[in-house]
Amino acid sequence: MSDINITKSDGSKQPFDIQKIRKHINLAYSGIGLNPLELESKIALSLRQNIKSSEIQQLLVTTALSMITVEQPEMAIIAGRL
């Protein structure tokens, strides 16, 4: 993933930094007993060259929503936090 560039809202490009994504994911999972790596691994499959930062945000939310199950209803809270 180190060769992926992100297009920021102002049009500038910068290298993808997984630590920024992890920070947001970990905050969303705070106090909830689920593994944040599951969400991280699912969005990693959808990252592509020059993806917009807004698309990454939307990807996080929609992926979290798709992970809501009877066994993991807390994913709705995580999606709301994202």
C-alpha cells in the first residue's frame, strides 16, 4: 500500500498513510470489544491509486455498515462514529 497516493480535497496528492486511517478506526472502536483490524483489512481491498480522501471516509462508513450483524450490532455505533 505504500505506493498509493491520496488526492486531498484541495486537489493535492500525498502518499497514503495507514497510520492516519488506523487512528480514526481505533477512535471509532474505543470502548467496544471488537477488533478494529477487521475493518482495516476490508477497506484495504478497495484502496486504489489517487483515491480521494472523501472516498476513504465514505468507504470506512459503508464498510462498517455492511459489517452489522446480529452477532455484531455494535458496528452500527462504529459506523456512526466514523
